[in-house]
Amino acid sequence: MRDLPDELKFLSSRSAVQSRYEGSLAGKTCVVTGATSGVGLAAARRLAAGGADLVLVARDREKARAVREAIVGAAGVRIDIVLADLSDLDQVRRAAGEILDICPRIDVLVNSAGLHSTTLRRTAAGRELVFCVNHLASFLLTSLLLDRLVGSSPSRIIQVNSEGHRFGGLDPEDLDWKKRHYTGLRGYGASKIAQLLTVKEFSDRLAGTGVTINAMHPGDVRTGIGRNNGILYRAFLHAIVWPFLKDSSISGEAIYWLAGDPGLAKVSGRYFHLTIEETPAPAARDLAMGRKIWELSRELTAPGPEIAR
């Protein structure tokens, strides 16, 4: 059988036998954003089942407490909660400070929080909401925790990305969609392309530090993403789409593999569909665009001194 072209390999990746890691992460500290539902919750459960202590970054205090109670009861690990609305970059900065106060070391950072909006929405600061939550917040949090990750090396950063990056939509001259007609798919795609481009930039700058960074599509799974949209979208999602999706536990297993498998100790700057490595869309491999998005991301988030390249 002929190999599928790169842009269609997700069709085979979704049904391929996935890698697993069954070793222990006892003694490790993992920071997980978006940890109260969907992929983030699946990751938190699996990391804790493997013995890792957790810091859950969440927006809702009561949901985070309920998750902590359930996981501690099942796994007996230490779990701290840091509250932050990732649409507010000042709250991201404050969260990073709290994490640094809590964690003398960080072994794994999982940026899992994500958002999809069918309509154009803006943050209080005027940024397009999806780009801010999906890209700028994870870029800023990662940047602010880098020194601790380097000091804890070997350590790993996992960016929960999406095959949705193939929708396109990234325009560095119009990141906030002031000049173009906004569509939910292209807005989502823009945020995920930007994240993939900066994964490569982070990876290049982290070479030799013992810190790796990789991106992954979490599989075709049931999550809460999109629940912020209208009733018709939610009805379509639950009635038509959800029956064809898998349980998010497969995402947790893939993230656990990325977080712990010894064979990945020096693997960085890659994109995985669960645990199958894929080639991202051409727009996510444009090196000149990557440098431009890196500089724009730094300009928009002001994370402090830049790591050397």
C-alpha cells in the first residue's frame, strides 16, 4: 500500500498501535494546565497514577478541588492548585510566580488548556481570545518557568497541539483578526500553527540544556473544548460528533509516554499524533515565519530575558 501524503497521515495515525510507557514517575513534579476536564484531566490522572506529584493550573477553584480530592484518593500523591484565567496574561504571570514558589523543581510541564470559539471574541486586553489562550498563555508560562525547568533537567515540556493546525489562518500582520473575516476553524488553526512554530524555536534555544519540548495531537477524543459556544454548536457536537470520538484516557496515556519514556530523552522539536510522529503542515515548518512569530509572541507577552539561540 502506498504511503499517505503527510497532510493525510493522521488518518493512519489515529488507528495505529500506540506506544506506552509503564515505568514510574515517582519523585517527579508535573505542572498541568487545563487540568479540570478533557485532555488535561486525563493527563493529570495518568501522571498521578504513575506516582508523580502535580500542580494543577485551573480557572475554577471548586472544580480543581474536586479533581484533587478524586486523584489524591486514588493515587495518594501531592497535588497543589494554582488558579489562573489564561485569557489574562497578568494572571499567567502570577500563576508562574506561585508555581515557582511551590516547586523547587519542575520535571514536566504539560500545556493542555485550550479553547475553540465559533465567533470572534476578544480578551479584556483586546487580544483575539483563542490565540491568547491557546498560544500566548502557554508561550508565556513556558518562558517564565524555563529557568526552573533547566535547573531541574533532564525535564520535558509537552504542548498539547492539534491536527487543527492544518486549518491554517495564521497572519502575523493580523493576529487579532481586525482585517479579516473570522472563522472558528481558521482562528483555532492560527493559534496551533503559532504554537508549533515556537516549539521549534524553543527546541533550538534549549539544545544542550537537558530540556526537551514536543507537541502532540491528543487524538480524536471527547473533551469539553467548544462548550463555550452556542446551543446549536453544543447540540451538534454531542449528538453528531461525540459518538465517533474516543475516551480521553488515550490522551493521558500518550502524554505519560511523552513525559516518561527513556527513549525520548533527547527527542525535541517534534510533533506527534498521540505517540506517532508526523510532519506538521508546511505553514508550521516555515523557519522565517517561526522567527517572526517568536518575536511577536515575546513582544505581546513580555516574558523577560531571552534564552540564547
